[in-house]
Amino acid sequence: MAGHSKWANIQHRKGRQDEKRGKIWTRITREIIVSARLGGGDLSLNPRLRLAIEKAKAANMPADNIKRNVDKATGNLDGVVYDEIRYEGYGVGGAAIIVDTMTDNRVRTVAEVRFAFSKNGGNMGTEGSVAFQFKHCGQLVFAPGSNEDQIMEIALEAGADDVITDDDGAIEVLTPPASFEAVKNALEAAGLKPEVAEVTYRADNTIELEGDDAVKMQKILDALEDLDDVQEVYHNAAL
């Protein structure tokens, strides 16, 4: 199945994330704590925690830090209790934005998210206003030039929903969230390492933004991503 060009947009997003490495440990710490609190500290029974710890290791977080955060969440150590809250809104040109947060102060967080939208030309929406435009799924993206036939054969056999070849040659594997680990492990066992591998919210359609509109949209995204309580920002803008 053919798809639109996403490689440049993915590389752009990775570059922006790399510029903000200082916040990565904070976000991963919160994800570990919430995952362990909700699903327990047994990795074999908690796929969300397994994924969070994998992210922590990829970010070079020390094993002691990881264990301490799991212990906090499972009651072995005192720790902060975080609530997961989702906000939705609109950016430039009606682009849809989802903001996932983890917070110990709901009043502070909603005020900061609303301000980030309004100050930069966006609008905060109501619950459910844009979420229907996104699909919760596993996403693995391979660079242009990867072996499409091999990726497709292994991915579909392991439980993927779809394999999409974008216009620029990048290959995108989409999975149900529950099948993400199995598909990722099968591909990596065959020596096929994705550039991006995550359980995410993928936009069904994208809105192309160029010039000043792209700059304005990026300002909204940066303002949201810079907030301490924000974990992830999903959007359907192609910048």
C-alpha cells in the first residue's frame, strides 16, 4: 500500500526531540511510575512498563534510577502520584493536536496547556474534538532503501495490520498496540532495525503547512512540548 511522504516529517520530529534531551529522563521517569502503578512491577505481565524501560535504557538512564522509579510506583518507596490527562485542540489551518500529560496538579497543567495554545495562535478544544482523527497503533518506520519485501513478509507474519511504502521510499509498519512488541522483536531478530518504533497516535490524514504557517505551527508545538507536565504531543500537520 502506498502512502504520502513522511520521512522528512519524522526526521524533523526526531531532530526537535534531540534538541530537548534534557527533558527526556523526566518524561520517561513519569511514564515508568505510572505504568508500574497501573500494571504492577512484573515486566512479564506489564507490556507498557517493558516499553517504558526500553525507552529508559535507550536514553542511557542508569538501572538504579529505573528500579527506584518502579519501587516508588509499587509502594516500596514513597513517591509522587501522577494523573494522566489528555487535552485536545487546534493549530494553524485547523491542524489537530493531542496533548498527553502526567501531572500532580491538574489546575496548573490545564492553565499552562491553555496558555500555550492561545498565546501562539492555537485553540484548545473539548474532549473528543480531534481524537477521532487519530488511530492508536504501533508504528515502526524504516529508512528509504530498506528491504520492503522482507519487512512486509516478517511484519505481516508477526501480526502487523499494514505495511505502507511512502512516496519518498520510507516503509511504515502499523500494528495493533498489543502486537507491537511481537512485530518489533520479529523484525529486529531478522536484522531489520527501525528508525522509529513506538506505540503512538497516528493521524488518519495530514494537513500540509508551508512557510509562515509551518513556522507558526512549530511555535505551538514547541510551546506545548516545553511544558514540564507534557509527555507527548501528537498532530496531523506535515511541516
